[in-house]
Amino acid sequence: MTAAELAFEILDRRKIAVRDKDYWCCFEVNEKEETERPLHYLEKVLPILHSMGTESCLVVKKHFSMEAMLIYLASKVDDSKHGMMKFREERNLLGLGLNTGSFHDRYFILSSTTLRLYKEVRSIQRLQIPELQCSHRPEKEWPVKSLKVYQGIKKKLRPPTCWGLTVVYQNEKQEKQQWYLCCDTQTEMREWFATFMSIQNDGNMWPSESVKMRASRVQLDTRLGNRSLIPLRGSENEMRNSVAAFTADPLAVSPIKRSTCRSVHQLVTWSVL
């Protein structure tokens, strides 16, 4: 099941009509990190559910920035972006789990393949010329399609502005790095986020009308007629609890232990905001 199919399934069950210029999305929300990420409409939902911790959930709601992002991307000549942002790495003090470090000005160049960070900002004008970028070695460099970009930064890090992004990088060895970017304005943050999304999805940001129609017709495999089938696993008591919770409100089932069931119905806290 894709994020678009999940969103249409929820809207259909709640009998919510989708109007023109309504951009309903499925968001991955992390309460601990105070972040959220709109899923691309073709992203598969189950792998995300299986990898989420107890502090995360999926939420279906309107994406109020999507129209502005699409207008901005349509006005761009290419898929690159560069500029200053405040940067902070996630570091643990002596392995004690205590965050240390602060935000510093860094110059970033985002291209179709990489995100580059430059510490030396005195030669910014030269860095803006593509032919001269090769002669300036970046302090850090990441492949764009290996990054997960979330909107928001946890408040305990005391970001200098409220317009921030949390970025997670995972390499081939499954090793993770996490760091933070702060922008001066909401518009600036939205433009960076839109460029990230566009590059990672090859410019395919939002489904066409034909794709939306197909997604709206897709039914869950666990449905039969107008009734929903509940995959039951575990002990007798666990099965009874699953049925009771689903009967009370099939769209607001609390997440249960992953060892008990991995169905879409029981792993997601369905929410429509």
C-alpha cells in the first residue's frame, strides 16, 4: 500500500470530500524528535511502519505548504540550490547521551546528486560558480538520495529560529548520522525542503489526476464487501482485544505490539487533522 492509497482510504472512511487545491498527505510524525515528514505519494507504508519506534505514528492531514512548494519548483531553472544555513551536528558527550554543540553558519550547495557543506564562507561568490566548485573541497558531503529530511527541530536544542530541518543520513553499513539545519524564514525553509523532495523523487512531487483516481479506487486486501477483515494473531486474549479495539473505532486503533500483528489496521494510529 502506498501513502496515496492510505490517504484516500482514510478520507473515504471518514467521508471527507477532496476539493480542488486540497493536498492531503500521509505524514510520518515523531513526537520525541518533534519532527514530521510528508511521505511521497508512492512511498510504501508498511516498511515505514515496521521501522518506526513507539514515539512515531502516521497521520493523514492537509499539506498546507504543497501548493507554494509546487509554484516555487515550477519557477526554478534547475534543481540546485545554495545558500547559508545554521548547522549543528548530533553529538553525544563521552557516550553519556548528553547532547553537546551549537549552531554555526555554514554554506550549503545542493545539487542533483550531493549536498555539500562548506565551512569557509569568505569565498562564497566563487562557490556560486559551478566551474569553481571543484577547486573548493567541502567540509562534508552526502549523497542526496541517502538523506531523510524532516521538518522541525526539538526545542531542547535551542535552535536560533523555529524554521528548521532535521536530517538523517544512513550509509551502506546502516550507520546513522543526524544533524540540524536552521533557516531565517519559513519561506527559505520551504524552498530548501521542496528542492530536497524534488531531487529525491526526480521532480515527481504530486500525483496526476489519473493516478489519484486509481489510488482512490484501491481497496485494502483485508476488505470483503463493505466489511473489514481483521488479521488475528497471538493468544486468545490478544485476538479479543484486537477485535474490541477495532469495533470501538476502526480508524483510531492504538498501535499494538509488533510481535502480535503487523497489519496496517492495527499498527497505525489513524488520525485526520
